[in-house]
Amino acid sequence: MFLAEAATAAVESTYEHFDIFMVIFTVLIGIGLVRLLMQRPRKNMLAIGFAAVSLLVFVVADYKMISGW
């Protein structure tokens, strides 16, 4: 009986509704980075660096989150 309960608990998903917001924020940061890179006259290097690091952090967090589903 205990083994059956443990097996059911291990199969349960760790999905939460906040996960959708994490994916949406990742897409928005990616769109913002692309828009920053497409600027012609002067590029804001600080904003590009911050967006790139933020996108990297969110992509890693999304990967860990989705692998737990």
C-alpha cells in the first residue's frame, strides 16, 4: 500500500499557474532584446547586456521548470 502511494506521489506534476507567466516573461524579454539589437543610430549597451543576462536566467529557469512537469 505504501509503495503504491509513493508511486502516485512521484507521478504527480509540479505544474503551477505561475509557470505560464514565467514563459510569457521570457518571450517578452526576448522580444525586448531583439528590439534593442535592431536600433540603428545608437545602441544602449547597458540595456543590451542587462536584457541578455535576464534572458539567460529566465531561459535556464524555464528549462528547470518545464523539466519538472
